[in-house]
Amino acid sequence: MRAAASVTSGASSPPEAVEFLHLAAVAALTEVAVEEAREEVEENVRGSFLEELRERPDAIDPADVVRRAARLGCDLAAGAVVLCAELTSERPRHVVALIASEYAGALAQHIEGGVSGRVYALLPSVGDQTATVAAARGLAGRLQRHGVVAVSSFYADPGELGRAIQEAELVLEVLQRGDGLGGPIQEDIGTGTYRLLFRVLASHPEEVRSFYEDTVAAIVRYDDQYRTDLVQTLEAYLEHNCNMNATAAAIYAHRHTVAYRLERVKELSGLDPMQTEDRERLGLGLKAYRIIAPGLPR
């Protein structure tokens, strides 16, 4: 009997062991809770920082921007590119984590809204402007399966990153609505001319609108009113190096039709597509039209 009692007693855990396991479990749960709280606080700080940059693009001290970003592990002292993505993915946290893992020092945050919201990221300099823009565009390309992705141009001054956010948002809007603009905007949007226009649009939108009005606005309105194809013809003419025959073949029209339409362009705009200087202004006017078309009255 005594042996049986001894075996039964040995099968149960001593009180000290039970208490130790309880304390270990409490400690583990506490550590998890503290880590989750820390991550939530950091996420809120990131969100507040990016929202402030978006809402007050002209009112933030550059040194303060650098200091606050550094606390979040992002070095903006040498400038940055902004990435903005409208998500179709239902895993926004995964996208944020992907950005952080693929771009060293990136500060990324999901901001709710729309279907799945947007992800914003500050992508710090990786050496020089060219390398940073290339790295940002490479990341944007890899993220495209999660939604529409846009990047700003490079901003060397941390105090202008609010403008960079605005620029990225403008590029995103154009990419989202670009299908009906009648030009290869998806391919061209990263070119220097477009980048210049987007930077001006972010800071002085009235200048871009004024240039559009002074160049191709009358042609666009004429097409809308009479269902003509002057804009398409002009675009084709410029894209085919002002070759009448190649333009006619591209738009499936007779050479004389092309000539007639270009004459109408000249009459409406006051700019002659046959003259180099006027042709350059018309080409730039078309680019301005492409980026502001979503906001034009219909």
C-alpha cells in the first residue's frame, strides 16, 4: 500500500512546479501584450507623421521631419522618394511588411479608406538620386500585383516631402484613370517631362492648367463638342516624327484628312504643328492635358 501511495504521489506535479509554470505563462503573455502595444504605438506614430506631412506640406520644419523619421528608423537626411499604392489586396499589413523587407529603412503605413485603403511609404536615399528613383520604381513594379502603385520624383529637401506625397497621389490618380486619355501614359509617366509637370502641379497647379488652356484646351473642347479626332491625330503626328504618311497609316485615315485636321489644330490653338517651336508647345500641352484630364469638367 505504501508503494502504491508513493507512485501516486510522484505522478502529480509539485506545487512549486505548478506555480513556476503559471508565472512563466503570465510572463510570456505579458511580453506578447507589451510587444503588441509597442507595435500599435509605433504604427500610430507613423500614421500621424504621414498624415501631418499630407495635410501640412508647407508647414513642417525639415530638421523636425528628419528627427521624427529617425525615431522610426528612417533616415531622410539625404532626401527620399514617396510611394503611394491604392490596394486591391485584402492584406495591407502584408504589403507594408513587404515594403519594409525589400527596401532598407523605408517608413511605410497603411491608411484606411476605399476598398482596402492606401499604403504610403517614404523611401530614403540609397546613395544618389538616380539610384533611389530606380530602386523606388523597382519596388513599385513588384507591388503592382497588390494594386495600382505610383512613385514621386526624388526630393532632396526633407521639408518638401509633403509635396512629394501630393505628387505621388497625383500620379496615382492619373494611372487609375489613364485608360481613356488617348496616349501611352502608362509607359511615359516616368519620363522627365512628366515628372516636371507633376512637380509643378503639386506646388502650382494653376500654372499647369494655364499652360493647358494656352495650348490644346480649345482642341480638346472642339473634339468633345463635335466628336472629332483632332487630339488623336495630333498625338499620332507627333509620335510618328511628323511624318504624314505614317500618321495616316496609324489612325487609318487618308493623308489629306491628316493635313486637314492639323490645319484645324492650327486654327483653334494658334499653334502650327508644322513649326518646331509650336510643335514643342503642343506636345507639352498634350502631356499637361493627360495629367489634368481627370479633373476637367465634362
